Amino acid sequence: MTSPKRLHLHLMKRPKYEDAQGSESLLVETQDTKPSRSRARKGGLSLLPTISLDVLFEIFGFLKPLDLLNLARTSKAFRNLLMRKSNAFIWRASRSLIPNLPECPPDLSEPQYACLAFDPHCYNCRGIGFNIIWQFRAKYCGPCLRIHINMEPAYSKPVVTQLCPNLTELLPTYIFRDLRLRFTEMIQTSQYEALSLRLNGLDCAEQTLVIEETKKVVRAIREHADACKAWLSGVNRARSDELHQIREGRKRIIKEWLETEGWKPEIDYHTWWKISKHRAIKDSRPLTVRIWSRIRPILTEYMSEMRTIRMEETLYNSRRRILLQAWNDFLAEPASFPNTDVDVLPHVADVARFKPFDDIIKLPAHVVVERDTFLPAFVALPNLVRNWRRQVDQQLAAIITNGYPKEYGPVGDIRQLATSVFVCNACEQLFFWIDAVAHNCSLDFPRVSSKERNDSFKEQMARIAYYSLGSSPWSPKFRSSTVLAIHVIRSCCQDPRTATLAHMDSTSTPFYCFACHPDGKTVMHWRKGLEHNHLHNSQASEGCKSRLQSQLLSGKPPRTYRCLLCRRSVGAGRLLRSIACHIEEQHGISILNIHEGIHYVKEIDSIPDPVTLSWNNGPVVATWSEQNSYL
């Protein structure tokens, strides 16, 4: 009969103020726990240097120099064993495993030579550095090499002896190339100082012997450096060829798989050279089962994006141009299309994104899309335009609301308030609500530098649509000028919280500017006065501000016009010559019969021009500077 299994009890201190029941439960819980397994003993490899040296030397014969370096840095025992001068044969045997590696130079030990050739760390900062200067027996990273660690130009040092004025014959040199592609011959500072100390105090005969010996050493160093450079160049070339073969084999396998999966049209359209730039295709690692299972869904998603881009450029863009023609006809001949009650219609770039139009644009390739194909979508246009205008008004209202001071708050319809004033971030022009909706800069594609350019899939799709329609969808590029409007309204003795545009137009007094017209003969409407004050106090960049000031002083700023025979839409502003050609081509009216106010008007017609009075004494009105200290 076996003896009962012994319980492993651990004595524990009873906590203070603990009752007997709590102590008993603690004891039971301790009895139920299993004994913990003892940890494995650490440092077992520390006994490796104590085994037979014949066995160790046999093992070391299969290690490369970098492996020996890493092994010597693991413990003192290995360091004492490998760094012993009598064991240099271990390093020579390891070095023989590297084909075509030059012999160790006499001025370096075997570990130093292995560290110079194979260790990837900078000699100065211990960072990663691969710039080997064989002549100086040193290795530096890029930043340390650029600041010339322990190096100086040869021309900047004085001659150490008149027997050989040329320092480049007495010291090893390194040709340094800076960022401007300027080449400078560098010498090592420590070698220069050692040579100076060696020649100091010697007579001419002794200096001649030292110079001849030094020249021989320098020639040997240069020959060995050239041999090491040739060896390293061959190693890098062989590695580059190996990686190239791996990449080409990987690309060939992936290309065959893509063609069998039905992606050949995308390969033919975008070219395999462009598709193979993907990081999953151009990787230099061989394809394994694990890597293949990981990159297959990535490649499928990538090729789907390439197919979408191909359809956008070859099929959808042509259909968008057909929609552009139909939209121009809708704007020019509103009687033949459903009417809308919106004062400003969207641009065709926004219309193309409406779901009924987008569904027609993205019909299958075998479906023929013509201008009449979009007629069913035009039936639903009034509701679509109302929803679009509602979203635009919400974005503009958010800009105005954020621009209000804390002590003010809008009351009533914010679109009709006189404080709802915008300033374009691109052209620095001042707008009221309806002009801000129709402004051309709202359709500009965001311009970024090549460094900040984002080549994501969404960015590419937006760029393709922009180039097909000539603009991007409407997006606000304004900031609020409510604070300036509040000062102007208060100068007219009105309440900025409740003053509307209609009320200000009927009750405000004229303004004139002492800075531009000191005679007081040129008076301005309050809207023009608001714009005039904005031009004086603009916080734009220097180039944009100088342009605004030149427009202000000349009195003839460049203007854009819109056609009165077409429905008003976003981005309809054109220069005068362009608007004349539009009226002649689209509406059949000769250029000689086109008149302003009948066929076209200024794009921004909500700000009247200044009026110059004819009498000599000037108008008897309240001046801007007297009533408003803001100017």
C-alpha cells in the first residue's frame, strides 16, 4: 500500500487583526496549490570556455570574423581566449572563409582588421556606419563623416619638413566629396601630429631616412586600401546581383499569378514596370508559403485599385465629359429642364458625385452612355441641389459662428445678417454669403509640394476627376471677417446682432477714405467701405498684400463676369473676353451686340463701386475715421 501524498505547506505570517476563520481559509488555500516548478539555471554557456581547446578551435574554424567579434564581446573568458596574440591563427582561419579578402596589414592586429572590415558600427558615435576609410583604418557614419572627425584638409596644415613639402606623399589621404560635389583631399589629424613629433629635432640625414621609410609605408597602405576597396566593391556587386535575381524571380512568380487571376488588362494598361513598384512585389526576400499567404490579399486589394483607376481614366472620364456638355445645356437653356428654386447651382464636379449621376457614369463598359442617358437623373436634380445647398450653408454657417466674438451672438437667419462676411484664403477677396457660395476658389484642387504630396488611392481618384472636369467638388476655403463687419455696422449706429443686409442697404450712410481720397469727393457704399477697410488691414502674405494694395491704388482691379442668360452656378465667373466668346458661341449673340447689365454682369455684384462727386466743397457726410476707430 502506497503512502499518502505529502502536502507541501508554506508557513506564512498571520496578518494583524485577522480572525481565526480568515486564517483557516488561508491555510486551506495554501494546501490546494501545486508546488511551483523550479526555474532553469541561467548562464549555462559560461562553462563553454572551459571545455577542451581542440574542440573550441574546431568550432571556431566554422565561424566568420564577425561571429568571432560578437563571441569575444559576450564574456571575459571568451575575450581573453580570442584576443590572445598566440591564438591569432583562429582569426586567420576565420578570415580564410571570406573569398578574395586581402591579408591583414602589418599595422593592424587580426581582431582590429576584422572589426574594420565587418563590424557595422561607427568608430566615433558607435552608431550604424558603413563608410570605411581604409587609408585611415577607420569607419564612420554619415553625420560623423560630414563633420570631419579626426580629419583636416591637407592644404590647411603647415609643412612638417622642407625636405618633402607635399604632405600627401608622407601621409595617407582620403578624397572627401561634400554635398556640393566639391572634392577635398583630407589627412588624419592624429597621423599628422605623430609625424610632426617624429621629425621634430632630427637633422637632415635622419629626416631623410624617416621620410623614405614613411613613403614606403604610405605606398603600402595605399596599395592595401585599393585592394580592400576592390574586394568590398566586388562583395557589394555580388550581393546586389543576388538580390536582383531574388527580386526578378519573385516578380516573375507574382506576375504569372496575377495573369492567371485575370489582372492582365491592368498589367497591360499600367505597365508591369509601374505595378512592380509595389513594396510587396519588389521586396528582396524569397517567396515562402508564409509570405505568400500574407501578401496575396494585399496584392488583390492593390490590383483592384489599379482596375478602378483604369476604369476611371478610360471609361468614366469620357462619360463625365458627356455630362459636362449636358450640364452646360441645362445652364444655358433652363426652360427645357426641371426648374430649381436655388439661387446658385452647384458645379458639374459636384453634380457628377450625386448618386443618380454617379450610377450612370459607373455603368458597365458594354452600356453605351449618351447625353440622353442622363435625363432621368436630371428629373431628381431639384432635390439633389437643395440637399447640396443645405450642406454648403451649414459649412459656411459654422465658419461665421466660430468668428463671432464672445460678447456677440447671431440672431435670426444667419444668411441674411450683415455680419456674415467671408474672406477667401487664396485670393484675399471679401464676399457676402451668395458670392462666397459661387466663388471660383472653392473649386480649386489643393496644391501641395512634391514632398507633401499624398499618393494614396483617394488622392489619385480625386486628381483624375479634377483633370477630367477641370475642377474639384466645392469645399470652403474661407475665413470669417465678422469682427471687421461688426465695427463697420456699429459705426453706422446699428446693432450687429440683428442688422440685416437689406436694413443696412436702406439706412447706412456713405463712407470715404482719407488715405486714398483726401479731398473727400469719392464716397462708398457701406459694403464697398467694408471691402476697402479689409484691403487696408489685410493680414495676408507680403506678396498677396502688395498685390491687393496695387489693386487698391490703381482703382482698376481685375474683374470677372458672369452670364445673365445662363443659370448662376458655382465657378461661372470669367474674364471679359471669355464671357464675350461664351455668349457668342453658346447663345448666338454677336460680340458687337453684347452689353453689360443685359447680357453679363460682374461676378461680385453685391458690392457697388465708389462714386466720385462733382462739387468742389466735398460731401457733407460722416467720415470713416471719425466714427470708427478701428481703421
